[in-house]
Amino acid sequence: MNLLDNIKQTFKQGNSLIKLIYINVSVFLLLSLLDIALKLFTLSGSYIWTYLEVPSDLSQLFYHFWTPLTYMFLHQSFMHIFFNMLALFWFGKIFLMHFSEKQLVGLYVIGGLLAAFLYILVYNLFPYYSPVVHQSMLLGASGSIMAIIVATALQSPNMELQLLIIGNVKLKYIAMVAVLTSLFGITSNNGGGEIAHLGGALAGYLFIVSLRQSRDLTKGVSSILDMIYNLFRPRKLRIKKNTYQKDTRMSDAEFNMSKARKMADIDKILDKIKTSGYESLSSEEKKRLFNQGNKN
């Protein structure tokens, strides 16, 4: 089995967390290779990103309305995707201790959508962002991952995660630091990304609050994803029963009548042999007598 087959098998057998990581990494590798190929021909691949990133400009968003879904699987550099996937793996595993795989994927999508919505809203609402609103673009899975981080911290606030150098830290403190860092960074050079983090954090909070009220925010997203999956899933062949075909099975009474009729015919053949000999039988009578002897 070659490397590609191993990757395919791991993807098929892996849970939703592994599949999310695989999708993110695959998109990153594909776009990186495409960018390298274009550069070899002295071409720029930057225009491709404009069809996948979320623009804060509403006029651009109108023509690229699908980008609030595509942007959450994009990463610009190796370090960007490395730390994002590391955080997704850590907190995704904790999330799956309490919730289902469908809820993980659903919250990933909802967190990304709410992160994009808050980013667009803030950039168009506050004058501070007016000078850059026409050129600002958002990409990355951070908003989705922030939703998962906050949800796990609210569900298991005192659970500890061992961090390098620092040691064991409770999830509630990790989430608090992440949210506060983003809040104080909304006017930084990466203000759009920090706003998106807050949108994702809000999604994680709403997910847990809704569950405590017996409502699952991810159910709608899960239903849509299941419908899409079923459209592309291979169909099993079905044999349709012919409803017009006559049932050839006999009842007990019919079977007994048929058996008695056959035995009467055999008795007639045996009587003919007694009176006229075996050679007097026709070929059909010999055949019937032979078949009856085999059954016995």
C-alpha cells in the first residue's frame, strides 16, 4: 500500500476531527502547489484567493457570497496552519469526550459563519475600519477553532491541559486568555482576525447555553451536511419484486391432491407392466416411472 492509499484509508476510517484536519491540510497543500506552479510561469495566483477569502466590502461580498464557507479552510503559511490544526486537534479531542462528531463539525461551521458575520458587521459599522474596508480580507480556521475552545471550556472549566513550559492549565483560563487577547487586539494590524475570534467564541458560548436549554444549534447544519453527503453516496442495487407475478406456491391441500394424482398415474403404469410387460410402455411413461423411482 503506497502513501496515497494510506492517506485515503486514514481519512475514511478517521473520525470527524481527523477529517476536518485532513481537509484543511489538503486545501493548504493544493493551493500552495498551485501557487508554486503559477510562479514558475511568472504568473500570480493571488486572484484565486479573492474567490475564497471573505471580503469586508459588502459590494465584493455580494459577488462572492460563498466565501463565508470557503474561508474557514484557508491558511496562508505553514506556521498558520500548523498552530491552528494543533489547537483543533487538542480541543477537538476534548470536545468529543462530551459531544458527538456531528456536533463538532456543526460547531466548526457555525463558529466560522458567526466569525465572518461579526467581522463584516464591525468593519462596516465602525469608522475606524473605513480606510481599509475595501481591501480587507479574512481567512483561516481560527474563528471555528475558537468556538470549539470556548465550548469545551464552558463544558469542563476545571479540566486541565498540559502546555509546554507553563505546565497544567485549566481550560477556563485558556479560554479567558484567548478571548481577552482577541478583545484587546481588535484595533491591531490583525484586527479583522481578532474580531473573527470573538465571533467564534460567541458561537461556542451560544452552543453550550442552548444545549442547557435542550436546544442544539448544530442540528440544522448537521441535517444539511447529511443531505449533501447522501447525494454523493454510492447507491446500493435493489431488486424490485414483481408485484404482478403469480405466487406459484401450493397450499397443503393442493400439494396432497397433486401427489395423489401422480401416484394414480404410476399405479396405472405398473398395472400396464403386469398385463402387457415393460416394453409396452411409451417413452413418456418410462420417463415418468424412472423419475418416480429416483424420488423414492
